[in-house]
Amino acid sequence: MFRDLYRINSEIISEGRYTFGLTLDASHRIYQVHFPGTPITPGACQLEILRQLAGRAVGSGVSILEVRNIKYLRVISPETDPDITVEETVSGTEVPGIFKCNAVICAGDTVFTKTSFTFKTEE
């Protein structure tokens, strides 16, 4: 369901820091129901995007174990803000296959979402 919600336009990788440039697809069916006429990106979809990109960063499928905090600071509209940037900082833990991630979704100086979560790689 989420595979075609966005397109990755750019990817910058630098020692545990990953920056992805994305374009949201305003015609996606999610936006037809959330909310018709004034579409916004649901928080659950934002978290799913972050999960998918964390998996891309570590080269594996991942499952989120814990969301330590998440702050939705502004709504993300695919009509007014179709191009967003996701910045993720990923670090390992003392447990193999378990990672911590701090993430921000933004567009220029506008920050939409900030979160930190722990995830594990799937075997």
C-alpha cells in the first residue's frame, strides 16, 4: 500500500547519516480518504516511510521495536509540500541487529516531524 506513496529522488549516505529527497504522490489513494479535498500525510504513513528508509539505510528489512518519541509539528500536504527531505541518523547498539534512529522530516527550514525509535533487522 505504501510503496507508491512516494518516490526517492536523491540519497546521500555519510557514516551513519542518511538523507533522502522524496516526492509524495498526491494522487495516491491514501490522500483520497485522508482527507478528501485537503489531503495530509497520516502520522502512521510518516512512520512507515521512516521505517522503510531505515531499512534501506542498513540494507535489510526492519521492524520498529520502540518509538521513544514522535512530534508532529506541522501537517504534510502532498499538494503544498510534495517534495520533502528525510534525515536519519542510525547507530548500532550493544545488541547485534538492533539500531537506534533519530529522524527528521522537513522541507527546507520547515520541520514537519521529529522522532527517535529503535529497530531491528529482519533475518
